[in-house]
Amino acid sequence: MSPPAAIGYLRRDVSGARQQWEENQMRSLAKRLGYRLLKTIVFSERTDKPLQRLIDVVQNTSAEAVFVPSLDHLGGQVPDVLVRVADVITVTPERTYARWIIPPDAPADMGSRWAR
């Protein structure tokens, strides 16, 4: 059985000069946690509907997780719609926001409050 697939995600405007280093950090953490990082999606502040586009990539690749350098790349919090389709794993601090933590009947805005 092959390792579960994952996607890396970062915002170019948030990373700045650290972009390459942050990509390497995501790749390294994904490997250490047993994921196969398929690709890293890089958007800018000008990208139209970045969250929906990221979700589309996750669903089209059947990725189990999305790795991000930090929550800053997601606007400071884990979007509930994203954690409903994939685990979200941050490099700094190293945290996992897992899909199974959200009860199926939870209100739409509960995801980031359940993860610790």
C-alpha cells in the first residue's frame, strides 16, 4: 500500500523570501509523517477564490492532508470547509487539524475550535 497523498499549500505573499525554505519544510514534515507530497500549490494575494481552488485540487487528487507552513497562509485559522475534506497539518507550530475531530452534526464554523 502506498503512503497517503498530500498537497502542500502556501501563499507567495506570506512566504516572501522564505518560500523555498518553507516548501522544503513541508516536504520534510510530510515525509516524516508518512505522506507522499504530490505537489505544492502556490497562490498570491491576487489569486481568485484560493480556498475553493485548493479544495478542488485536494478532491481531484484524493489527497488526505494539506500541509501549510503556518496558519498565516490560511488567513490565520483553519477554514472549516477545508478541514471537512482533508486533514490540515501546520509546520510551525507542528499541529494537525483532523477531519475526524469534527462531529458530523457540528455547525459549519466548528472545525478550528475542535482541533488542539
